[in-house]
Amino acid sequence: MVNVMIDRSADDPAVVMVMLQAPSWEFHFCAHISEVARLRSIREADWSARRALQIGDAAGIPVHWAYDGDTVTALIGHDDETWHIAFLMPVDTIDRLAAAAGGLLPDPDPPTTHPDQSETF
């Protein structure tokens, strides 16, 4: 089990600190909330096909996310091949994180009509 926490107390309210925590490790990274929400597509981030997602940074180092079966790996390094440290976690943890981030996104603005166009009901 991995615990997920999103902290919106940064100077920029659109940037969050995410904490992922398991009994033997704890991992913090910062990212724009819309970037964290991109983790909804984690199942497309097949590392062997070189489709890792670069989302966030940990201590100024990029974080790359890859999916393999039921496991997600966060690779911390300058790219997804020469990383320094990696954390493995169940994919449902990332599903929960992405859903939580998506819930923090503002609702999209309703469509507006052009000034020369009448509204249709």
C-alpha cells in the first residue's frame, strides 16, 4: 500500500508537492497540477517502447513514469535510461493520484458565442 498526499501550499497554487509513501520509502516530487493529472494515461507509458512520461521533478531532477503490467516505476534522473533512483508502486496508486489531481483542476470555462453569432437553444 502506498499513501498519496497532495500539498497545494506552494507559492504558485497550480504547482503541488506530491508525497508517495510506503512502509520502507517516501518519495516527494513537485509538478503542475495539470501535469500530475496526465498520469491518467500511465498505461500508455511503456518504458520498453520508450514512451515514459516526464512529469514533475524531485529536488530539481526530472521524474519519468513508466508502466509495466500492474506496476508503475518513477525513474528520477535526467532521462528515463540514465536515472539515479527508482520507486516501484502499484498502478492503482497512480490511478488514485491522477484522480485526485484531476479533481483539483478548475472546471473548464463554458463556451462563449462570437459577438456576431446568436445563441442557439
